[in-house]
Amino acid sequence: MAVLTLPDGELYYEVHGSGPPLVFAHGLGGGFLSWWQQVPHFRKRFSCVVFSHRGFAPSKDGSGQGPRRFVDDLDALLQHLHVDDVRLVGQSMGGWSCLGYALRRPEKVRALVMACTTGQVTTPEIDAAINRLRGRATAAFMKGSTLRPASGWCATNRRCTSSTAGWTSSAPRTSGRSAMSCWTCGR
């Protein structure tokens, strides 16, 4: 348990294990504890660094700038820890920090994992895909069904030719398992 004091806040962090540094940056609904299942596995080979972004307990944000300072905070933390060769894992909002740091200091980043995030990089194609998924998720929610991530494979284990293939769950069968079908072709 440690705190890095910043000019306008505090950054809570922990380091577990030994080896090359591996930094985990949490998403909007998390904090340093979000990585409780990953750290025990990776600390055998890496120095795992977990932290809470400013404004996420127990870190503190005295600036009110929140996400606009995330890259600065990650940079300050890695300087504080004397890290010159880092592997970054950014989940959702944490991808903003990790991608921003990788763009700022590419010579220090050995690997970058972006989990469920675009890192705030966007194109018209990405925006359109996100809007399509939001529409499907909203429709599924309104129907009371469960929407699963797009996979491109139909329930018949044949590749669906539609670029919008994905799974939806229909009413449970009597065995208690859900019947799966592709929302595009219905198989």
C-alpha cells in the first residue's frame, strides 16, 4: 500500500511480485482491486503495478480534471517507480491512460493490451459499429433477452456470411440451457 503525492492529488498504488513491470489500469466501474484475479497469476513472473485513477478511491483528485490528467498520472507513477520498460494492460477507461502513455513514451512501452476499449481513438467506422451494437443491445434489453458479443458463428457452427453476425439468447429450454441463435440469419 503506497500513495504517490501529486501537486493536485494523490495516486494510490500497489506493487506485487518481481520481474519486468506489468501495469494494470482499471475501467470506469473499478479501481486497483479490479485486478485481484490477475495479479496472483502474473506476480510470479512480473512486478504487477495496480493503481486507482485520480478520483477513484482511495486516490484523490484535487484538480477536478479527472480523465484529462490520467496520462500525466501514469507517467508520474512510472517515473516514481523508476520504470523504463513497461507492459501496459488497459481495461475500458484504463485504455485511455495506457494508449496515451504509449503515444507519449513509445520508447518505454514493451507491450500494450487494450481490453474492451478503443482508448478514445475513433473513426467513422468505429462510431457506426458502436452505434449498431448499442441499438441491438437496447432492442434486446427491451425484449428481455440476453445479448452476447458478436462472434460471426451461427448455432449450426457454420460461418455466418453477414458482417453483423452475433448471438442472442432465446427463452431457456426445459433442460435449463438457453437456445442460441444468430441474430442475423436466425440459425
